[in-house]
Amino acid sequence: MSTTLDSPRVQGTLDRLFQDAGSGDPRIIARVLGDWERRGPNPDPERLAHMFADAYLPVSREVGRLLHLLAFAARARTVVEFGTSFGISTVFLAAAVRDGGGGRVIGSEMHPEKVRRARQNLEESGLGELVEIREGDALVTLRDVEGPIDLVLLDGWKNLYLPVLRMLEPRLRRGAIIVADDLDLAPDDLRPYLEYVRGAGSGYGSVEIPLGDRLEVSCWHGREGEA
């Protein structure tokens, strides 16, 4: 049985985006990561957004297909994405929402030009009506997302994974899936997040998956004594 991912319109958009991403300048990421290391923890989000303005930072096709499978299997109707960039992962998530019968993907992105282009890419794919991309600091723009939230993709600044998750946590439905991308990048910034979701009594089951830059996939099952 074919899925929305198999449609010519979606495949055409993804092919173009992956081609564009592959032709980008790899020195951008190296330069930004070097700047990040020199400046230490808690880098300024607006500075990072400006420095990454031309970087695609895409998930791989394999990771995209995994996101589609997870969202479809969870019958996700409300998906939250921290770090939309140009919208490649968003296409995979929105396709899963359509295949599951409808819903919404709420993305977040700080850089205005990336927001504009991501919206264009979603419209080109035919999935724009399922997606809302909120511009600005995710700790502000995502704090009023209504639950229940079925799936969360964390793919923005690594030091904000834990604050964003904890902000959204009260609205996670039991069984919600949380995917954290890029474990190979900024491991020191990700350590608090990984300790949290892997910790005893955290309310999560969690496993590392060696795809792309490595993922942590967690499932919220709630804490003892909580409703």
C-alpha cells in the first residue's frame, strides 16, 4: 500500500531539498561548531540562528522514514517539532499525519528566512495545510501548544532539548514518542537531556538508535503516582 511519501509531489519536493542540502557548504557547520566550542555552554540562540541561516542541517532519508513510521504507528494527531530549519523532517512528519487521518504538525524556527522557505517547501509538497511553523524562541512559541501531544522531534539547539521537553511534558499523552536527533553533535550539551530520559523514575523508556548522527527515541509512560 502506498503512502503520502510515495506521491510524486512529496517525493519531488524531498528530492530537491536533499539535493540542495547536499550541495551546501560543509564549512558552515564546522565554523559554527568551532565558534560554539570557543564560547562555551549556553550559546546565544539568536547568534546561532544567524550563523546557521544558510545551513540545511537535514535528517537523513533513513531518519525521515523512521520519523514517518513512528508518527504513523502512534497515530499522531499533534506533533511538535523543535528546530524546523528548511522543513525536510517536517515533510516526513506531515506525511505521516495525513496518512493517519489528519492532525497538525507545529514547528518552531528562529530565523525568519528559514521560516519563509520552510513554509514554501511545505506548500510545494502539498502538505502545508497540516503544518504551522512558529517563528521565534521555542521556549516562548511552543509553550501554549495544546495537548495531548503524540510525538515530539527535538532537532534544534542541543542545550535546549531538556528545557523544551520539560515544558511540553505536562501535555504529553501516555505513550507519546520523543525523538532527539544528533547525539553525535555537542555531547556535553546533550548529557543532561540523556541523563534525564534514561534515568530511573523519569517516566520514560529510552533507547539509542544508530541512524544518521544517532538518535535517542523515548516513550513517555508517566511517573508513578501521576494520573
